[in-house]
Amino acid sequence: MAKASTASQTVGPFFNFGLTADTKLGRLARDGAKGERIRLSFRIVDGEGAPTPGDAMIELWQADARGKYDHPEDARAMAPDPNFCGFGRLETGPDGTCVFETVKPGRVPGADGSPQAPHININVFARGLLKQLPTRVYFAGERGNDEDAVLGLVPAARRDTLMARPVPGQPGAWHIEIRLQGAGETVFFDV
Amino acid sequence: MGARSRIGGRMREYPRPAAGTQPEYLYAGYRSTLLRAPKQPLIVLPHTLSERTGPLFGHNPIGETDNDLTRQCKHEPQGERIIVAGRVMDEDGRPLPGTLVELWQANAAGRYRHARDDHRAPLDPNFMGAGRAFTDDGGRYRFTTIKPGAYPWRNHANAWRPAHLHFSLFGPAWVARLVTQMFFTNDPLLPLDPVLQSIADEGARNRLVSSFDLSLTEPEWALGYRFDIVLRGRNATPFEE
């Protein structure tokens, strides 16, 4: 490696007009997208439990419902769903929340080739974050969570922080809290 | 070659950055980190298809004025017109074509077009302050904009951010994602800025400071500044066993 990668700096509080003005980026699954449609909501809170008021954003990257990434590195002979975009990006509202319309991703191979449990890759950006905070969202109760190699790296007591849960009374709605710091702190990854 | 192909999975790793070249999450000088930096250590993730892929935007059309922030409104914005250009490459210096580069910034008076920016400086009706570009086959991007003003913030007494442009880049993989800031050379606020000073390594800090470039400068029109950006790349050197 001849050069060091450029250093990260915070997005700051005023990124909205540059990065999140296009709210269509909250809709990954267009009409006709295959798979189980879900509405995935996030709430980000800081070390005092206060929600991030519009000065944080979430980026998603996920496979389609069959577990295919729309990227040349995913060389498996499967066509990506043309009605699905694996990337999403939204800022959190005044209450610290945002909602993505997507599908539950299929299983993709892990480092040793065995299937990973369905998961969505997350980057959190915010005022006060000098670089993005990577994490993953898994789905509570999903078959495959028990054998997932990445979840296996996480101390059992903290795995729950990575689990989206169904919202009672709202079919298709899932929710997860991102706790940046303190009690119940979300597990973040060094990728 | 046989031995190499058996360890092909390892060759595809994106190495972690060298110590000090990236900021840590907690930097007390930047007060907002105190309640937002995680306290638990991050868990090191082996790179799977999830990390080695990422969104590609190469087929998205961009508008004619997307990379010219001085032509997005009816009239020209106030301020000093500048050209900012450079190359996006990986750590081995290979150009990264088709990379989406997003840019946003304050106006010449140091005010953002954002509902919660309450700095007592004028908004400019002719400056939106956001643009985007894709790198060409040589990894090159180019923006025309105006030089942003410095502005005060409430991080500490008499705190001022040096003039800066915000950059967002999507490399070829999720792990190469980068959001950063570009500064201007010889700005007296640079040593006082906790955001920039959060980077421990002096060389890494200096690489966020663009350099004046006469060859980019257009006569009778605009000064040129060069800002090259390096995204995390794969280790191209095969392992020897």
C-alpha cells in the first residue's frame, strides 16, 4: 500500500441539503419487487437517551430477497431484482426516527462460504461522529441467526442490540433502536 | 499459483487503516463526540460479500450544473469563484472511475442553506451549496464553486470552523465509504480546529488540506485547488507462505 486512505471527518449537523434531500432513497423496494416487504424503522439515541434531532443519518446496503447483491463482486449466476435498489439513505427526524420501505434480504455467503442469516448493513453518520459507525440489522426469531458467524463474534448478552423486532399490531413493520453509547449500547463493527 | 489461489480469500481483504491516520470516535476537544462515541470496543468483522460489495451509481445521469455550484440559480452567487479538482484512487494509486462524489458547503458568508443554521450571516439566494460529480476514466473529478466562509460554532469559547468543503464518496465497496472535509492551505484556523485536529497523524491531517494549483487556475476566471482522495483498497500484494 503506497498511500494511506484519506481521513474521515464528521458529516456535521447541516448535511441535509447535500445528502438527504432526496427522500426517495428511503424506498428500496419499488412496485414489483420480489420478497417479503417490510417497513424498517430506526430510532437513534445518544448516551443520555436523547434522540438525534435531524443531525444523524442512516445508510443501508442489503441484498435482494433472494440474497443477491447488485455488484460485480457477487459473481453468483443470479440476476439482481430489477425492482429493488440495495442502497437507502435517510436522515432521522426531530424524534430521532426514520423509516425505510424495503424487503427482507435473502441469505448471502459468509467468509467461509456458509450462508449468513438475513441482515442489512448499516452505516450511521452524525454530528459528533468523526467517522461512520458500521453495524448490522438482523431479524429477531429468524432461522439462521443461531449459526450466523458474525453474530457468533458478538457476546451473547449484546446480540439483542442487533435485532429488529416486529412492531405489534403493524404487519410488516420492524423496529430497531440504535443506541450510540451507554446502557444497551448497539454493537458496532470495525469493518 | 496453486498456493495463492487457495489463499485467495485472504488476498481480497481490505486492510485496516494505519494507526493515527483516521480519527477515533471519542475526541474530547470536539464536544459532540462525548455523548455519541461508543464506549464498547468495536467488533472486528471479517470481510464477507456484504462488506466487499456496495452501491454503484455509475449509470445515474447527472445534470449539467450538478458539478457547477455557481450556475444552479438564476444569477451568480456572491463570493470568490474557485475550481476544486483532483483524483480519486485506491491505496495503490489506481484510479477509481465512476465514483460518485457529493459535495456540500456553506456560502461565502459562512452560512449553510439549512433550517437550523442560525449564524447571523446572510443566505445567498443564488447559492444552493450542494453538487455532485462522477469520476472519469482516470478517476478525476472537478467542481466549480465559491470559496466558503469560516463560521462560528459553539464547541468552545470563540470557536470558529475553518473554511471547508464537505465531501462524500462511494468507492467500489461498502468498506471504502468515506465522508470527509477539504480545507484551504495557510488558513490560520486549521491548528485551532478540533475536528481536523482529531486526526492524530500530521501527514493525514495535511492530506485534508487542498493545495493551490496554477495549472487548474483559469485565467480571468477562477483560482484552482487540488484535492486528491484515497479510498480504502484491496491488498494487491499476494501473500507468500
